[in-house]
Amino acid sequence: MPMIRPSSDLRNKYNEISEFCNQYQEPVFITKNGTGDLVVMTNAQYEQLCGKAELRHLLDAGLKETKAGHGRPASDVFADLEERFGFPSDV
């Protein structure tokens, strides 16, 4: 369940907010004058969120390239991976 706190809690109850974010790996939504204003999360949560966004961006770019007729056969890609990382392509 999302935690919603007033902006004054950032100053007065920072440690409590930090402990919640770290213990439950959930963000805390901060309001200002009763309206949503900020989201507080751990560095790990933020990095994971950014990583997911970048992965989606890269996958979308790859799909666009494929639809445009660019790219390489999968067998060539898997052969390159086998050569580079040393694992069999039939795995």
C-alpha cells in the first residue's frame, strides 16, 4: 500500500521515511498543500527504475530497426554471443 506523507514530514520525520523506503522497497509520496508533489525512494529503487526505462527504450529502438528491415539473422547473433562469452548457442 502506498505511503502518503505531508511535506513537513521530510524535515520532521526524515529517518522514518528513509527506514520505510529501505525496509519495504516502496516509494513514499509527499504532498504539498494536500496535492501530490514529490516521490521519495531509495537509490536502488531509482537505479532499477531508470534501468527498466532504458531497457524499454533500447528494445523499442531494436524493434523499429527490425521492422525497417535492418538487423542480422538470429543465428549470426547467437554465434557471436557464443564466441564472445564462451557458452553454446543451443542453451
